[in-house]
Amino acid sequence: MGTDMNNLCTERPDVGKLLKTKLGKLEMNSPLAVASGTFDLESLEFFDPACLGAFVSKTITKEPKKGNPPPRLYETEAGLINSIGLQNPGLEVFINEKLPMYRDKLSMPLIVSFSGSSISEFCAMMEALENCAGIAGYEINVSCPNVENEGIAFGTDPLVLYNLVQNLAKISQKELCVKLSPNVSDIAEIARATEAAGATSLALINSLWGMAIDYRSGQSRIKKGIGGYTGIGIKPVALALTYKVAQAIDIPILAMGGIYDWQDALEFIWAGASAIALGTANFINPLAAPELIIGLGEYLLTEQKAIQDLVGRVRI
């Protein structure tokens, strides 16, 4: 089939029809999205944007955040530890400055990722975003502390998460994708509560807890001590949790966690994901997205299978 990116992504209808998938209410021409905070508009200059089925923005909060003090990134033996701290310009700047650029540059659905510290703050943010054109859906980042619940993260308590998602589902008819944390005792219970509350898809997994220490000095490699661990090392965990959640719910999954190439992507699709997202891989290889889609397209064409023929068909 060759490896011409433009031909594959825009001029090969025989491949294109095999790559189509759905994420809840979203029709995606490709199963590939980019993980929040790992990719921005300038990265699209490296390849044909049609390789992406959706674009997920960096998580925004109501007020601007400077993020955590450095050092806040450390490359481990098998992955990356980050402690960025949700650095972002805030909701108002995002709406007035960032969103118009997305509308101008993106040809695929835009999923806006946002987070809040209370249910009322989440709802107020969604109401403001609902007044904006160019948004196809939302990724609800529930890994942040809930000030109304003694600082416990929304995503660790099924009842709190249910109440949050139920309130958000009343505000918007757009795609409502909730991003789940792996740092819980039973992710399937969390997933079931989220689906029951009205989520139309789930994104998982968010980063694991991770730490790195200089063995010579005893100094933490990250200023905050513990950060979020992503990359190739978390793939087996992400794959297992994708499978576990897929067995527990009926809504689609956007899977992420250690995906670097088309073979990784296929494993997650077999496990139950309808779409996948590249994260840490984007920092290593700016062409990771088109290379993944080329490989995946070649496989599907050879096997004469579509994405939906493979979702959740792992053999145990």
C-alpha cells in the first residue's frame, strides 16, 4: 500500500472506511486522537491533519494556573514523570484567544478538556463553553481535588463523580467524555457510576503516581516529589484497565497509556477501546501519529477488517 501520509489519510477511501469509528456522539474518520496536554496546533505542521480523528485540548481551569515549580519533568528508564500542575491561561483567555485559533486550524472534532474544584465550578465552565462555536465535545478531567469533599479527587468517589456527571449531562448535548484515574481501588465501579450518570464515553487511563530519586544525593527528581507517570512503562496497566472497564460498561472508550505505535493501538482496540490517544509518544517522535495510522491502515486493509470489527474481541 505504500506509506504516503497524504494518500493514506485523504486519498484512500478503501482504507478510510476501515479506519472510521465512533466515540459516543462523535463520528471519527480515524480512531486516533491526541492526549490532553501533549500536542498543540504547531505539531500539525509535521503531517496531514486528516490522520487525526479528534483533537483534545490541554486541560483548562476557571482561573489561570502557573503550574508547579521546576523541575517538573523527568525521563525515567521507561516513561516520563511530570508534575506540570495544570498550567493554563484560564477559561476566559482560552475562549477569547485559544478557541478561535482551534476553529481556524482544525478540520477534525475539537474536544475541550477542563477541570474544576467543585461541581458548581465545573457546571459554570461548561455553561460558558456551551456559548462558544466550534466545540464538538468535552473531556472532563476528574483527577483534581474536590474542595467540597475534603480535597478528595472527584474521580476516586463513585457517588461524587455520579453527581458531577449527572449535573454536566443536563447542561450539554455534546459528547461528554470523562477521563478516569487509575489511582483507585475499583475502576470498573467508577466507570459504571459515570455511565449511569450520563457520560457518553470514557477516557482512560490518566497518569499513574510516580517518583524518581537521585540515588547519589537522595534528591527528588521532581520538585513536588510525586508526579504523574506516563509512557511505555504503564502500557500493561493501561491495557488491563481498558479491558476491565470495557467489560463493565456499554459506552465507548478512548484509551491511552503507553501507546507508541500501531501494534500498541491494536492491542487496546482488541481490549475494548473504540479510539486511542497518543500522549508521551508525541514528545519522542513528532511523526508518531501518521506512522501509527499508516501501520494500522495497512493492517486493516490486509485483514479486510474495520475498527469496529475488532473492538473488544480479545481472546482469553
